[in-house]
Amino acid sequence: MKRLPRIEQYGLIGDMQTSAHVCDDGSIDWLCLPRFDSPAFFAALLGTQQHGTWRIAPAAAYGAVPGAAVEQRYVGESLVLETEWTTTSRSARVTDFMPPRDGAPQVIRIVEGVAGEVAMVSTLRARPGYGRVSPWIHELGGRMIAEAGGDALWLDTSTGQAEKDGAIVSSFTVAVGESVAFVLSWAPSHGAAPELPEPEAALVATLAFWEDWTSRCTYVGPYREAVVRSLITLKAMTYAPSGGVVAAPTTSLPEEIGGRRNWDYRYTWLRDASTTLASLLGSGYRQEAEAWRRWLLRATAGDPENLQIMYGITGERDLPERELGWLPGYEDSGPVRIGNGAADQLQLDVYGYVIETLYLAHRSEVARCGDTAVLHQRLVEQLAERWQMPDEGIWEVRGARRNFVHSKVMAWVAVDRTIRLAEAGALDTDLFALMELREAIHYEVCTRGFDPVRNTFTQSYGSQEVDAALLLIPRVGFLPPGDPRVLGTVEAVRRQLSTPEGFVRRYPTAGERVGLDGLEGDEGAFLLCSFWMVDALALTGRLDEAHALFDRLLALRTDLGLLAEEYDPTVGRQLGNFPQAYSHIGVIGSALLLQQLDAGAPASLPDVLLAAGA
């Protein structure tokens, strides 16, 4: 039985509708078809090989390979992944990719001989229904099919295939200059067979797609490699037909090994999608902003009075949460959950994130429309009625609602950006009433959410805890970076939430007890919060410290440039769903901000921060 690899050992491939996780041992251990949120056909990432996997590797790699070296890399600025095995006399390479889809979803794997002659084995063990169902495997017209219920997987290759112990197995040899391609296609079991593929042509087209897309990036600073890889990752997590962006393409990768903080992130959070689009806009990608605006209208415009914090990738509202008892979880970190009960929570900060992105889109000259203006007006009206209510906050606590300071700050942002749009002539609204509302929110936060004895804002009104989200106060322009209350808050967060390496946790957790978030257990340093600390240090004039922390954070990326949600500095490994949009948003946002500040931009202007992808 194969030992479950670390999260860092996986690469991502995808077609902007779904994605696959490819381990550096040649196995695909996570693949949902036909969409990000569909049931997985390969779920070994959350269990064992018996829950579904597809491995292509040298025959010797199924046992011990003394002296073998394995390297995994992306081809240039693309999502085409190469895994290469090398010994002193032999070498073979597998190129994995998913063509941007205009028909059936496909995973293409091209095996090439690089040096000598290498015996290879392909073992495809499909297990639909998140590893629960054994499909019917049979041959039709020389093509192997694995069928179960409404799904069919077609596996095409030029080499021989046979069913063995519930898997499709191929054994073959590649020498220098030789190649063997495998193409896995999904289709409804009741529908027509997918067309026979042309793997090499698909590879050329896929590389051309990514070359064209990355050429539009406007960032040319010192962190270009990290920024472009993060942009590609965010693009890969965008569901092309709708414009919705998933928070991550996985579910239930744990925030603590052996813990229960395991959630399904294959949905579109308004907050995540908004900040993702802000990062894309700050890097020159306006087309994605237009697609997101259309998604927002479809998902919310008909019922903004019942605004949800998250939706399905095509705007679905019903996301019931349940547990999959047959999957043990990554490194026995159960339960494995699908769906997300947080969809029913009240989180007032989402109003600020959505409206801030609409403001940034306007400044970036993304065309507005009457429907967007109506939605904007109705969102502000709803916020004016709700902003004083306690909520579950940005971190989706499963305990009691509170008056979270960050939620109120983002409510202020929503009103402030609306005022700015009205002053620019983009909205017709009651400016005087909005200015009064903005002042009322600001006054309440500064009086009820600030502890003058400790000189820090607090997590919620009257609480003793701080929260990493408070680092955004200068970033969004609520107070200037040099304000003593901002400086005190930054120091309080560093003192109470930072690890010795300078990485930042979200808020205090309670171990075996139930904490303020209503959950037992702990978690690692939250990577986005650590990037927020980079921003806070930079804005408060500590640029050298900001650059140093940013460099330490970039060093946490995998060899492929990917980041999960969290990092545990004690054991030196990534944790949480992977890759995580929020973490890659942090890379882009901090790189853009540092570029602005290094060039001498005035740090106190919210417009400059927005232009930097805030």
C-alpha cells in the first residue's frame, strides 16, 4: 500500500472546469468530473489507493528504486506538468495536462523515453462516488470503459490494456525518442462515446493557450515568477462557463493533522472571488472581471436581500453539508465533508468585499451596466439595515455570533466605496445619508472595537482577543498607516498571533477545549494573514522587514510554486485545502503593494492600495 504523500508533493493540472492532483510519484489521487464540485473518481488523497487513483511510473517504482531521482516541474508559464524519473543510465518523463475544454473533459498523459529504455506501468483504478463505487470495466471497439450509474470514463492508448483486480492496467516500454499517450475522457454513460483524441495536437494547443494568457500579465517587478504562477493557479480555479472562482479545488484537507477542521472549499465565496478578481485586475486581467460581474448578477441580483456568503460555481444556493464515513481522511484526519454549512451564515464583511471589487472594476474601466448599479444600490440598502447586527465574521465561526470588528470595518468600506462611485458620477444615490452612515460606522468601531488600555483594536466589541483581520485596517483606508491605533494593533497581532518565524495565525484557538470559534483543536499559521502582515509592515514604513517576511513566505511554496491554506512551522509542512486561492491572492497583493511602495507611492491613499490589487 502506497504511503500517503505530503500535500507539498502534489501538482495541479486543470481545464478551468475541474482539476486533478498529480503526485510526484506519478499518481493522480484527486479528480472530480465533470466539475470541481462533482463527486471524485479518484479520492486516494482522502483515503487509500482503493478509493481511486491513476498511477503511471517506471515498473521498478512500484517497488524500490535505489538511486532514482524524481523531478516535477511545469512547462514554462503553463499548467502543463512534467514528472521525470532518472537513474544513472535510464530516464522517462510523463507529461500531464487537461486541455481547455470545448468538448468532453480529458486528462492526457504522454509518456516519453528520455535516456536508455524504461519499463513503465499504468494502473487506473477508478472509484466513482468519492471512492465508494466499483465501476463496470469492459472493452468497446478497442476502447476501455469504466461505467457506473450516469458516468463513463473512456481510456484510450496505443498500447495494450487489460482489466486486473478492478483496475485498467498497461505495461509497456519506452526508449529514447519513443512516446505512448493515454487519454482519459468523461462522458455521460447514456450518451455517445467521446471523440478519439489527438494528444500531441492537444498539448500544442494547451501550451499556446497558457502562453497567450500569461502574456497579458502587466506585472514586471522582481517577483514576477511568483506572481505569474499564482495568477495561473487562480485562473485554474475559475469555472470558465460561469466565471465563478472556487476557494480551492479540494475538500477536507485538514488544518490540523488528526483534527476535525476539515471543510469543503469547492464553492464560490463572495469574499474570495472578490479578492481574486481584484488581484487579476491589478495584474491586467479585465476579461475575468467582466465574467465575475456577470456571475455576481446571476447569483445574487434576483434576491440580494438574502445574500449568501458563498454559492455553487454556477450560483447554486443549496450547499448542504454532510460527512462521507467511508473515507478515513487525509492521514486519518476525519471527518471528510462535502457541502458547506457556512453557506447559511451571516457575514457582513462580504458587502465590503463585493462593493470594493465593483469600485476597483470601475476604476479599471471595466464597463458597468444598469443591472450592476441596481444590485449595488440594493446591497448598500441591506447593509444600512444590518451593519449593527452581530455575525459569524470572516472566519465563519461555528460558535455564537459577535460584533466582529473586521465585519464593521468592511461595512465602512462598502459605504466609503459607494460614496466614491457616487462622487465620480457612477451612481445616483443620497450622498448625505451615506456620509452620515460612514461616519456612524467609523465612530462605533473606534469607540467599541478599540481597547485604549492595550492600544489595539480587538477581535470583537469588548473582547480580549486580537484577530489577524485587523491588519487590514490601514490596507483598506479605514485609518492611515501612521495612526497610533494602527501601530498598536499591528504590534498586538505580532505579539499574540505570530510564530517565531513571523508567520501569523488567524486568532487564538483552544486545543482540546471548545474555543471562541465553537471548535476544538488548533491550526497552523494562516498564510493569507501572514501576507497581510507583510502589507501592514510595508504600509507602516518597515519596508525592509516586509520584504524579509515576504521572502520567507515565498520560500514556503512547493517546488511548483503552490501554497495550501496554512503552514505548520513546528513540523515544516503545508496544511489545509490545496492549492488555496486566498494564499495565492496574498502573493499577488503583497507583490503589487511592495512594488507601489518601493516606487514611492503615498501609502495613505486607499486608491493607491486598490490600484495595487487590494
